[in-house]
Amino acid sequence: MGQRILVTGGTGVLGRAVVERLLETGCTVRVASRRARPAGDGGRYEWAVVDLLSGRGAEKAMAGVDVVVHCASPLRGRTKEVRVACTVVDAAKRAGSPHVLYVSIVGVDRIPFGYYKGKLAAERLFTDSGLPHTILRATQFHDLVRTLFAATAKAPVMLVPGFGFQPIDVRDVADRLAELARGEPRGRVADIGGPQARQAKDLARSYLTATGRRRLVVPVRLPGATFRAFRQGGNLTAERVPGKITFEEYLAEHAEPVAVSYRGHRR
């Protein structure tokens, strides 16, 4: 029998991809969600209702698991990110100290952005927790970059950040997480980054081509320390495990500008 693995945020974009990959490799998967299991869900995995902010249900969700893949992340507020990490650490210790695998972001130690500060603080919590752990940093997902362009392309002139991205597909990240989850705890591992680092204006033009739009693309130089760190490449990684799926390949699968990006399919 394979490992029993809990995936927090298992109904999110990355979490769904991780669940699919783990099931393919023969693991027993338990999905942690704030909501009850939807009717007709299929029953291919176990389900646990958990509130990671309050801690309700967390220890029960981790009972009997070998690994926790922590994909859940509050969308706003570094304080909430740390609270959720504290919940995971405390519940894991009470549940027998499973291997905890945390998904972070490339550049959290170089870019003074509030959300990134929360991710960095969470990394330190896991590092100092005494739990067996692995920390993987990833660059921005294709989904995030496309969502940014979908918003800015609504105007006749498309304003984009005056710096670059190295976008990666969630399926590439999920493959790496599934590999790490089946292995021994390794602490901080090599970053995973997209196959290409490119200026936002170039990626925006690919987005416009894929969605059949015509816009003037104008890079904007934004002020402040955070955007200076982005311009200096703080969100990029050279020494990495590279993803395979390019932004153009991803766009070819998602012709609608704001459609849901991941529905469980595989390349």
C-alpha cells in the first residue's frame, strides 16, 4: 500500500493538480477543505473538513497520514499565512509528526512584499519546528500571469509591469511536489521555475495573440522597493528544477481569457 498523504488546499488550482498526480502514483490521498465534500465528488480520495485559521479539524485531518502537502494559502495578509502555518505545525506534532511539504515562492527573501514576508515567516516556522519537512519555492504560475493580463487587456492600452516573469505551469509544480512527497524530508530544496524568463511585455503579446485581441502594450516602471526588487530579477531563479510547459503551450489550452485554468486534465 502506498503512503497516505493529506493535501491542504486540495480543492485549489495547485491542490487539485497535486491530488491528481498523487492518485496516479498509487498514494492514498486525503483532501483538506473548509467545505463539506460536494455531492457526486466521486470518492477517489478521502475528505477532511478543516479550518486552518481556527485549527478546527486539523489534528483529526492529519491522523494516520505519512505526509502533509501544504498547498493552502490565504490570499491576503502575511499574518494569516503565519497563523495557518502555526496550525499545520501544531496539528502535525499532535498527530505524530508526519513529513510536512510546504510550497513557497521564489524571491520571498529578496522582495519586500507583504504576502512574500508571510511566506518567508512560514518557511522559518517549518524550519524551526523540529518536524521532518521539505520546502519548495516556485516561480509565478501561468494562471497568475494570465489573470493579470486578462485584467489589463480590458483597456485599449494594455499597461504591464516593467519587469520579467518566469511563469510555470501548476502541473509541473504538482509533478515535483508528488515526487518530493514520496521521498525523504530534505529541508529547503532547489527552486522550481518556468522554462523561460521573459519580460512582461513579451508575455502580454503572446496572451493577446492567443486570445485574438489587438492592444498597444506599454510597460510601466512602478516605484518603490518591492518593484525595484522585481526589476532586479528577485522573482526569477537560475539554479532550479525547470518546468517543461511554456506560457504559449498553456495558453493554447486556455483560449478563453478568464476561463478556469485547471480541470484535472494532463498533458
